[in-house]
Amino acid sequence: FGLPKGCDLVAAAALPVAFGTSHVALVLLVLGAAGGVGFSAVQIGKVCGAVVIAAARGAEKVQFLKSLGADHVVDLTSQNLTASVKGFLKSRKLKGVDVLYDPVGGKLTKESMKLLNWGAQILVIGFASGEIPVIPANITLVKNWTVHGLYWGSYSIHRPAVLEDSIQELLSWMEKGLITIHISHTYSISEERKYYSSALLILELVEYVVSSPDFPANLAFSALRDRKAIGKVMIVFDDMGRSKL
């Protein structure tokens, strides 16, 4: 894809998977809202005119989501999801959630189902909690819910035109300032080039990568594992942070 004039190259690299996954959308409940795909869903929901409810953990993430324009943010470290969302819905005279955007799974999915409207849509994005939830077919029938599995990468195989149109629209939104890319951690791999250019055998290189806690990929995964990431975590090459297009 050609980048819009003046587009930040690292930001552009962070856009496709996260924002492509969220380019869908009413009342929208986003779980894991401060994560890579979650924060994109919050922004896209606002662009599409949805009332956006975001759920995350910690004061820093709550403030971040408020800065994105989320209409209501639930801090799961101190608040009950059901009680907080029901209180907000009542204050807005809203009946319930129309779209559940769920990259978390587990117990949060089960709890979120108590908040869904008749005819709601459940978007299955992933299972960051490590637990795959069970969505009861009988309740799905009675409530006329629609469950969508959304694996973004498979569009490149089955419906590439849809993916391409989505990315082009998202790039135009970024150019207009309707969406912003937030990268909380950036790790440079340029310092590790000596390990690639030396005469190390492949097995020695693999041993170094696995054993070194300071290798960029390991640091990036640690940021995700320790819940330090807000938005995207990126690994960059050299100092090519800006596009010259």
C-alpha cells in the first residue's frame, strides 16, 4: 500500500492488523480496550458514531481510553464490569450493548453476555485471557444474537478486495487525523545486526536469541506479558521512523 504524504512509517506498520481487525461496527463494548486491537476498536467506533464503552485494567489505561473519546471506561482492577456498564446505560437511557468486541475471552465474555441487547452481535477477536469462552446456543437463539469469528489474516486469502478496501479507508482516516496510532513501546533491532552479519552458525544465533533477555523481540513480548503495553508494541529497523513519501 502507498502511504499518505508525510505518514509516519512506524505508525503505518502498526495500523493493518490492529485497525483492520476493528474496521467494523449503536452501543459498542470493547474488552481489552487498551491493547493492540482494542484501542483501534474504540477509535473506529467513535468515527462510526457508536456509543463506546471500554474495559481495561489500571488508571493509566483508563486515562488513555478517555483521551480517545470513549464514552465510558471501566477499570476492571476496581470496578465490576456488569454493575458499571449497567449504571452507565441507565444514565443514558440505553437498553443494552449492541456489539461486543472481544479479544479477551474467558470469564469476561460470560459476564459481558449479561449486558447484550436482543439482536446483538458478538465479535470473536481472540483469547488474550488464555481461556476460550462458551457462548450458549440456546441463549443465542432466544436473544437472536449473531456470533462472528473474525480472523483478519484470512481475508488476504478468501476476500482480498475487502481487506484492501479496508486498509485504504483506514489510511485515509489516518491522513485526515480521524484515527491515531499509539505505540507505547518501540525496540530497535539495529543494535543486533552484528549477530546477523557475523559468522555465527544459525544454531548459535537461535541460542543467543532465546537466552538473551535484552533481545528486542524478547523485550517486546515481555511488555505484552507484563501488561505494560498500551496500544501497539513495535520492533523497528535502524532509524527509519519516518517515510519520505
